[in-house]
Amino acid sequence: MSVRNVVKVMNFHALLRVNDARKKVEKAFNYERELKYVIATIVNNRIFNQENLSLDFSKNEKELNIYIGSDLGFCSSFNFDVMSYLKQDDDKNDKIIIGKRVDMDVPNKILYLDKEKFLDNENKIYDLVLDGILNKKYSKINIIYIHYHNLNKQEIMKRTILPFGIDEDILDESETREINKKDDFVVEGDLSFILLNLLTLYITNEIKIADAWSWASENVERQVFTNESLKKIDEREEERLKKERKARHNKEFKQIVENNNKKNFKKEE
């Protein structure tokens, strides 16, 4: 297979991955809405309010920052933006790094995962987040990644996923259900722990959404790179053909001159 064909295949696969990422985000958004609804119902219910549920976070300045980069090549500027944030991060903050291309030796790196292994090891992130919430280690939990808007716009984003407001506005504008504040519920187990687990599920789902948008963004960059490569390959091919045509024309012209010289020589004889 020629280099051009290989690059064309890479270009095509990059576009397919963007569409695949969009589908993953759509599914994750549905899950996000359901989690928000359940969390808001628990916190706002009049019976549960008597349990003195608290979603207060630590007042200290320590944060948990989750960085999402790339495993694959052809995304240099993509990873550069994420690494720039990582280099400027405060040493006291805990850090989770996802992606081979952005892995760095930084203080308080509590977890590193290859991007391709993230979904298989999300329980590790779940445990760290749950521990951080239970023990009130962090004032904030943030995700730093390249957000996909459309094929023409992707940008570095630092998004705070905790804390967030627990009120009726937590639901999507298109959500027609009302948060249940009056009905009684029967709960088995520690309600506070159940709520914290729901919050942790919400966080890991938000990380999946960011991972999917990041995957879309890096493949847009990969597609741009392969498009440029295809243009350069075409330019080189055109230059090669020009040289071959020039050489062929020179050869033909030389042959014509030689033939004319032979004819003139015979006439002189």
C-alpha cells in the first residue's frame, strides 16, 4: 500500500472517530440528566432534609485536577495546550493524568492511565473521587481537556464539576419532570453514603463526557494533519511528474535534433 493510501485511511478513520465520540456523548448526557434528577430529588425532598444531608466541600485550597490528553501521535498542539495547564498547576493540588502524550513528572500525581485503558480502569478514579469527597480533601474537582464544539472549533477548557448547585435548575431546560419534594421514601442503608456514591457516579460520567469530547477534538486535529499531509504528497507527486515530463520532453527534443542532424548530414553527402 502506498503512503498516500495509508494517509487517506488515517484521515477517514479520524472522521469516523469524531462521529463515534458524538454518539458516546449523547448517551452520557442522558445518564447525566438521570443522575441530576435523582440527586436533586434526594436533596430537595422534605423528608430527606431532616437527615441534615450536607454537600459542603472542604474550605481549603487543595483541588483535584483531572487532565485528559492523547495516546496517539499527530496531535502536538493538542497535547501542548493540556501540558501547559499541567505545568502551571499548583504543587499542592492532586492530579490525575489520562494520556501517554501528556504524562509528566509532577508533584502529587496520584494516578496515571493510558487513554485507551481509561474505561477499563475507571473504578480507580471512582475510588479516588469517593475518598476525596468522604474525607473532604478537595475544595474543587476540575477537568482539563480539549473541548469539541464543531469541526472548526476546539479549545482548551478547565471545567469545575464539583461543587455544583443542587436546585431545580439542575435539570436540563427540556426536562419536563418536577423534582419530587413531598412524597415519602423508604431508604435502606446510609442515605448520606448513597448520595455521595451518586455524586461520584456523576463525576465519573462527567469525565467520560470530557474524554469523548477530547477524543473528538484530537481526531479533528489528526484529520487536519492528514489533510495537510495529503496536500504535500499531491504537491510532491505533481513535482515528480513535472520533472518526468521535462526529462521526457528534453529527451524527445534531443532525439529530434539528432534526427535532423542525420538528415542534414545525408543531404551533404
